Amino acid sequence: MTTATSVAAKHMATAAKADRTIVAFCCRECAYAAADASANARTPLPPSVRLVLLPCTGRVSPLHLVTALAEGADGVMVAGCLLGQCHYREGNFNAVDRVAFVQRLLES
Ligand code: FES
């Protein structure tokens, strides 16, 4: 497990400790692999974390995030490769922009 994947797994576990439903949009190459490795190591994520597998975080749209919250999720997160290490070159940079957009939208 790489550093990025272990960090993603820790974030998901921490977010779910308070028994909140967290929808985690995970890149197949990194965060989803971390969750899979965690389960294989017999330390599965809490059931309150719902994973959504994406080929890359660049595929997440603001509508995905807002819909998850509107449908009852207590929180959403997007987890993927480190910046500069996206397998599709710049997908995670696009995801950062989209998450920032949704944060501004929710704050307004
Ligand atoms: Fe992981 Fe793009 S492939 S964020």
C-alpha cells in the first residue's frame, strides 16, 4: 500500500467513526485499492462508508457530490491519486476544482 492509499484509508475510517454516512468517491487506482487492501488485511472500513468506484477522480461531477448530500449522506469525500500522479494526467486537478466549486456552493 502506498502512502497515498494508506492516507486515503485512514481518512475514510476517521470520517466514519462518528457513525455518519460518508459517500466516498474513490479512484480505482488509489483510494479504492486502499479500501480493498484494508479489507484484505481484515481491517475493513466501517459500514457507514459507502464507496463509489470511479476510474479516476476526474470523473466526479459536482452533481454527484450534491446529489449524495441531498439523498441523505452526512458527508462526501473524493479520494484519489496524489496531485501530479493521476493515471489520466490531470483528472485529480479537475476533481480539486469541482470539490472547491461545491464547497463554495454549499457555503453560499
Ligand atoms: Fe487516480 Fe486520476 S487515476 S485520480
